[in-house]
Amino acid sequence: MGHVMRCITLAEIFNEKLNSNVTFAMRESENVIQIVEESFKVLTSQSNNHFTYYDWLLRCIKEIDADIL
């Protein structure tokens, strides 16, 4: 949870200082996802036997047309 709270703090700074639009990509942690969703868009993965982080993150990048990850 500490890691997520630090990421939220950084995301808030990016929004305020750099006028960024931050989206979180998160896996399987409903309670934590709910906390993040209070302030930010969250993309979640579908768990399946053929899951790979590479493919999932690539889909996330394309879905939001991200400039950085």
C-alpha cells in the first residue's frame, strides 16, 4: 500500500505542476484500486492463463494513447 500511496503523490504532482493526465495500470487489488480510482483513471488487467505484462501494458498504452509510461 505504501508504494501505491507514493505513486499517488507523484501523480498529483505531475497533474499540478506539469498539467499531466495520469492513468494507473493495476492488477488485482480491489481495495487499492478503489482508493486510486477516487482521483485517477485506472486500467485493470484480466487474469487468465496466458497473461503477460508486456502485452497488457502495450494494450494500456494504446488505449490511452500514452506519451510516457
